[in-house]
Amino acid sequence: MSAQSDYQQALKEIASLASSMEDRISNRPAPYTVDQIFRRYSGTIATPMIDDLKAGVWKKWESWQLGGAISYLGSYGTSAAVAPLREIEQNYPVTDIQKQAKELADLLATLDVAVSEAKQIPQVQDAIKGGNSDQMARAMLLGLAQIDPDWPVRASEIQTKLFDLSADSFPAINEMAGGKLSQDDVTKALVEILFEDFTSGSGTP
């Protein structure tokens, strides 16, 4: 199926769900539910969705549907979504949606600059040409680390928490292992356990 047909299928699923809920007290799907339906199609439907928003479909959507769409674009949106999000921010008659649209538009506008800069880094260019997904992900993360001052700070926070958990666990493990394991062994095992769904290739838990 094409991206457009996937998108239309997602919209049909949402419309069908909304129709089935009309007689209930909560007679509309939650934005989270709408978001999850869109996410079943990963990033394939982002472009037709953005095109739809540019065409003004958001004027017809109720807040539960638009809120779910904006949440979805929080993961898969690109700089192309900034313009319609600004329109929503300024003109949609629900304050929560205006705020949600503004926050995402601000983020995507910042990301656009970061992406443009990262693509100029030779290692990123080489990884893109090579086409290996692991190498691309690694090179792009390192590229963002070079240009985003917040990235190393957040990464350091994660490292610190991992090392703290390893250190807290080590005394008991050391006693059980009779001194045969180092704290580095424990830290490595901890990382493998926490991220085994990704390192084994099975994806999100």
C-alpha cells in the first residue's frame, strides 16, 4: 500500500472507532488512542498527514483527532509541518491544542536547523551513503551530540544513573559471585538487560 492509502486507512479506522463510541458516555476516542492508530503505520503516513494539514483539514477535525495527530507528528513530523502547526496555534479554538501545536512547531523549527547542520558532518554523509542502519544511527547521534549542547548533558545523566544502579547492585553480586565479577562486568550486563529488545533486533518492548 502507498503512504496515501495507509493514511486513508488510518483515518477510516479512527472514523469507525468514533462511530462505534457515539452511544457511550465518553463518546469520542481519546487523543492517545488516535495517536496509537497512526503509529501502527510508523512514519509512512507523516507526509500525507502534513499535506492534509496544509490543505486545512485541521479546521474540520475535532480536538481529540487533531490532538492525536499532533502527538503522532511529535515523533514523525518534519520541518514541513511547522507552517500548518503555526496556523493551528493561532486559529484553532481550543487552548490545549494551540499550546500543543506551538510546542511542536517550536521543536520542529529547531530540529530543522540541527538536521541541516548535522548533514554537513562528513561522518554523517559517509554513513548515509553506506546505507547501514546501525552505522547511520550511530553517526547521526554523534552528529547531534556535536551541535546540540543539551544532548551531551542528557546523555551524561543517563550514564550517571546507569553507573549508580550498577554500583548499588555490585556488592550483592560480588558476594554471590565470590569476587569473580568486576563492576565493569555488572555495568555491561545491566546495559544489555535494559536494552536487549533493541540489541536483539526485536524493537520496542
